[in-house]
Amino acid sequence: MTILENRPITLLDRLEQGLNAPICLTWELTYACNLSCVHCLSSSGRRDPRELTTAQCEAVIDELQRMQVFYVNIGGGEPTVRPDFWHLLEYAVSHQVGVKFSTNGVRITPERARFLASTDYVDVQISLDGATAEVNDAVRGPGSFDMAIKALRNLSEAGFADAKISVVVTRHNVDQLDDFKRIADEHGATLRITRLRPSGRGADVWDDLHPTQAQQRQVYDWLLRAGDGVLTGDSFFHLSAFGEALPGLNLCGAGRVVCLIDPIGDVYACPFAIHDNFLAGNVLDDGGFAQVWRESALFTELRSPQSGGACSSCQFFDTCRGGCMAAKFFTGLPLDGPDPECVQGHAELALDGNRTVPAPSQDHSRPVLLQISRPPSKACDESPVGGLR
């Protein structure tokens, strides 16, 4: 029997050592976006003129097919504003790479909804951050609630099965979790809730938006009641330190089972850690994405045995695994220390002490940061260089 630290290897150990191909590959196709959400992880808004071309994107898909990546999670920005988005979606599906794409709904017309309903291996995720227009639009922009609901309705009426509603949980919408579930049920959809990360523009609003300690417990109890009926993308594993582990992997998968490709082909360890410190390589480098995934120094380091650091003596370390790497980094906490939202309160002293919050390594926001008075229904970036000065 193979022994790791004097014990048998478990599935969790195997995942922490990394896989030959990612379970979930996130691909930000563009930073162009018709919205300016205040918590945007990638500070999206304007297109990067160095975006991968259609041919380069096709080559990446070819490589994912060879690596037998089951599906790719496409986001942005707003991916549907790329003129070649629908072509790339069809190209991926025809090459045995399933597609899940996240959208604010701006291009989910009745016609597109019918097309999606007729296409195999495609999943659609509509972003919604409030169960009412008042709560949602304060974060995502005026009119964005109606736009998302219209997209959900179009998908439902077209017969699209099991769309997803993606909600970033904040202190302002945590009391609406039952309402989100009701909206999902009404549209034949599945609710997916995710954690607010202090990266991108999210760093600027994290203190105001991240749930309080009491609300963290509220989310935990609600997830236990919801069970497998609500998806989380394993983003709340830090809450398992309340006691009972939540369903899912309950580990940081950065560089082990997940990673991100950004619009110019840079590969980062995690979709929530778009920063030079977590840059592993580029898909245009010799050897392509496979070489980055399997051989990069950063991913090799992340897959090596990790010290529990300050958390190793905590009785809940085996369930919460110290929390989220990105959340620690972007709040200026040590990576081997407790999560900034540690439910046992172990990060409070560190947060109150002297810490250096890293500056963003890139920002594609529109000229006036966090201005959300612009109506989202206006098509932005019809041109590939729309909004770029």
C-alpha cells in the first residue's frame, strides 16, 4: 500500500497532487463588458487589444480535446459580446469539449435561446446578485435585473433544460436566498451561489459587501438545509469550520484541479487570483496549455505538500483546509494563515494589524471606476475595440 505521511493516499490527497488535466477550466474570453459590476473579479469593462484571435482560440480548444478536458467554463467580461463567441461555442462542442458559459443575459434573445436549447453539451449560467431589482442593480447596474430575468424567461420558453442562476452572496442579498431559489424553480433552473472574493474591483467593496460573521453562519445553515439541491462550486469550504463539512471537495483546487486562461492566453492558478503572483505561463508559449498545466513551476509548487501554517493546530483544519488562497492574498494575509473570513475568528488579529494589500496587476475598468449609472441594455463593444481609448 502506498503511504503518504504514514497513511494511505485518499482521493483528497490525489486531487491535491494535481491531475493530468483540470477538472474545471475557466476561460475568460474577453474583458469587454456592457456592465461595470462593483465586485467584478477581473475588473472588466474594456477589451484588451491583445485578445487571442479566433484561430488561436480554436487551437486552444484542439489542445483541450487532446487533453480530454470534459468541459470549459467560459466567462469574461461578457463573453457573448465577442463577435466570434457563438462560433467558438459550436467549435468546442463539435470537438467534444462541453461549454458552460456565464452571461449577464444581454445576448440571450429568444432566437439564441432556441439555438442553445437545441445544442448538446452546453450549459448557461445567468448572473444575478439580488432577488429584487433594488438589491441587484445596486451592484450590477440599472436595468440588469430585468435583463437577467428576461434571459431566464427566454431560455425557459425555448425549452432549455436546467439553466443556472449564479449569485455572489453579499451582506445585502443573504436574506434573499429563499427568494433566489424560488426564482430558479419558477424558471426550471438550478441555483448556484458563490463566495464574494476581494479581488479585482471586489477588493474595493469587500469591506462593505462581504457577509458578517452572523451572516456566514446563516449561509452555512441554509446550505446544509439545501443539500445537493443548490450548487456552490466548492467556494464555501471555509464555512465547514462551523462543524459539519459542506458537500463538495472542501479544498483549494488552485493549480491542482482548476485554473484560468485569460483573454490574452495567460494561465493563472485560480479564477479568483488574476494577479502576476499566480501567473503560470501562457498558452502561446512553447508546449501550449498542456505544458503550462503539467510543468509550470507555480503549479508544481502548489501541488507539493503544503504546511498548515498557523491553522495546523486548529481542530477544524481538516475540514476547512485553511480557507481560500485568493481571499488571503488580496486582503494582505499570509497564505499559510487563516482565511480572512475564518468562522472561528482566527484572522481577526491579523486583519486588525499591519498588512500590505497587493495592488492589482491589471485593470480593464471603464474610465470612471465603479460608476454603474449607465443602462446595461445598451449594446457595448459591438466592435472588438469598443470602449478602448
